[in-house]
Amino acid sequence: MLERTLFQSTGFRNTGPAGRRDGFEFRLRLPSYRGLRASLVDGVDVTIDGEAFGHEANRYLIGGSEFTLATLREAADVRWPMDEAGVVRVPKAGGLAPGVHEVTVRVRVRQSYIPIEFQPSVIVETRHATVVQP
């Protein structure tokens, strides 16, 4: 079961082997009341303790497949179900230090029924989350 918040409290961790961390990842709930085609997700901007990571460099795991922003925009046959968390992988050499971090996510979503000049919709949330030492 997913939490009501966008940023899920489980799954916030560093990626890559110990001693050679290459980034971090977190679980994200779809910011919609129903499922959405993956191609309508226009990326997620992330800020950790004031350091910004733009949506262009991140990778996205939806429905068991990993996407770059370019491949995500072309994934018209992939759906992100409302009841399934997606994963955002953010490249950062060395990963994050163990401890509590302030995390802000800006989820960018395009909606087929909204005029293009008002797109994307950006849903913002800030939370504190903890990276634990393995």
C-alpha cells in the first residue's frame, strides 16, 4: 500500500556498490487520481539539502522498466498505475551521506486535456527522509 504523500518513506537509498556509490533513488506515488501513460510524465526535479538535480539526467523505473527522460516521453504503451510506486534514480557521485536529508520533489506531468501552453503541471512536495548506513 502506498502512502498519501508523493515521496514514499521507504526506498530512499544510495545506489551502486559500497565504496563506489553512483547516486540515490526513491519511491514516488503517481500524483493523479487515476493511472497515467508513462509518456505523459515529463520528469522529476529533485532538490536534496539545497542541491538541485534536474529532471533531464534522472532515470525512471515504471512498470518494471527503466527509462531516460527521452525514452519515457516515447513510452506511449506503458502505463503507470495509480496503486504502484515508480522509482526515480538520481546520478550523484558518492551518493548521499547517511542521515536525515530535506528532499523536495517537483513532479512534472502533462495532461492530454489541458492546453499545451499550460503544460506541464508541476506538483511539489518537501519531506525529510533518512539514508541509513548499510
